[in-house]
Amino acid sequence: MEKNESKKTIFILMILSTLLFLVSCQTRDKRFFPYEFNATEYKKVSDNKKVFLSPVQLITDQHLKNKHPENKNFYDALDFTMKSYLEGHGYEVLSSEKFSATWNKNKKAIGGLYEQNTGQISQHLLNECLFKTITDLRQKNDFSAIVIPQAIYQDIELKEKSLQWGVWDGVKRIVKTEGGIRNGWKSHLAISVSVIVISQDLKSVFRSRGGIDFLTKSVYEDRTFKKMPKSFEEFSLQHLSEAVEISFHPFIESPIVEYAMPESYLEMVRLKIERHKKYPDTAKIRQIEGNATVRFIITSKGSIYDVEIVKSSGHRILDTAALKSVNDAAPFPKPPARFFKEDIPLELTIAFESTCFERKTL
């Protein structure tokens, strides 16, 4: 039964994770778990900064609930820590109780989330419940996204050279072991917090997670080692806070993340050039219009070279203005090194129209 519930929970996460393709990012900084991030949707969320926070237990692994039913205090502490972290970084966190009540109302209205024939979670019913919940909340509330956290458990193999600690989800944690480092259990059960952010348009914005603590410990009894579960009192609130910071840090630190993706960096270049574009007064008066395509190369330091027209607008005055807009916009921020290993050759079509400026992607 526990395995079936665990599979159902994993299936829920798979559905939520496939709502929209996200860009995966890896960093060596231990404060980051390899996260997934949609820069365009993030901009909408960060402009509003009002989110619903789903309670951790709403989609938490049933296996974990069954094994540790006494740890409700742990889930409450995790909810409070996430709410405090978001509020501490300028986000208004709306009532989690309102989200839960709306979710449960819609789940009941559609007859639950399980297929009658198979007893498995229905993707159609799950998506319908999520859609109805967001629609209902949107009618009476101003918000930009829903943050859906989940407590997940993982099997962690400890290192051969040190049977007292393990590293996962961006953290290093010590296992309580009695009897010395070369004894005890190598395999332990650990707990992490997983975070998914979904916009009110049902588009994925962000996904990450951070390791919290080990659920098990090694105890030496009757001349042998036994693997025992930890009690709530043995969980470190400092570890919990650090795990929440690891999972949310890339989402919160927009100046770091916003231009950390290939497409968002290129979009930033385009927008900066647009801001420096000037439609010559003479061309306006004479109603001269046209599109000029400019080619240039951005170096690893953000400077540019080899700026040239590769497709003329047909008017020298507009071609000159297009070249000037690129040169005036430089230098640009340094391209993210993990995506751009060499100088970046770009082509950009710059539109000059008497009524409006048409913006086109790179």
C-alpha cells in the first residue's frame, strides 16, 4: 500500500513537472541545487510578488507520512520557514488554508483524482482540479503564482572514507553514528524539500530542492548496529532553514538568475539595443521606413566588434542608425560562461517604422 501511495505521489510530480519545459542550470556553488527556471514567466511573478503557498503535506509522500506520522510539527515548521523566507525577500504570501480549501472543494466536486478502473491518479482529473483551483483563486485574489512544496525521501549512500556524512541536494549532513566511523550503516534514509512554482496561467516558472536531514541514525545495541528512525526533536531547524534557502535561492536572487540562461541573456541584449535605437528625425518627416539586419560579435567580457550591416534597409540613413544603436548599447554584461564558451556571433533585425517600432527576436 505504501509503495502504491509513493508511486501516486511521484506521478503527481511528473505531471506538474511537464506543464512547461524549463531550462536546467547547474552550478558549483553549494547554495544551488541543479534548478530549472523559466525567465519569461519569472518576470511576471517577480513583478507582482504575490503567491499562494501550498502546505507541505498536501502532496507530501504518503510513505513518509505513514512512517513518521508524529512529525506534523516538522511539516508545520517547514511551512513556517518557507513562508518567512519568501516574506523576508519581499514576497506577499497569501493564505495556504485558502488554497487547501479550494483544492479540496474542487477535488470533491470532480469525484477525486483516481481512475475508478485502475485506482491510479488520473492526469486529466489532476489537471482539471489544478485548473479549477487556480481559476477560483484568480477570481477573488490578486496573485502571480502558486508555490507547491513537497517533502520527499531519498536513499543516501555514505562515502567509503567517511561513514558519518553524506552529500545530496546541495548540502553536507552528518549522520549520528555510535561506535566509530568505520562501523554502522552506509545506507540511510534522508529527507529533502522539493519546490515547484506554477504561474496562474498554468505555466511552470521554477523547480528546485534542498536536502534537510537524515531520517535515520545508526545505534549500537547488543553488540550490533541497528538503523533507527530519528524523532522530530532530533531534526535541526538550522538544517531545515538552510535547505529552504538552497531550494529558493536561485528563484529569489533575480539579478544573478535573470541573465543566467542563454535565451534570457540574448533577450536582454536585444532589449538594450532597442532602448538605444533612435529613429532619425529626417526619416520620420519623410516617412522613410525599413528593416536593417546588423551582425556583430560579443566577447566574453561583453564588448563587441565586427559590427556590420548584412541586410540593408534600402536607406543609408536607417542603416547608419541601426549601427549606431548597437554601438551605443555596448558594452553588455558578461555572457554566462557555462553556456557561452566562446565569443557570440549575433544577427539582429532592427525595424524603423513611422507608427511604431517592431520588436523582433534575435
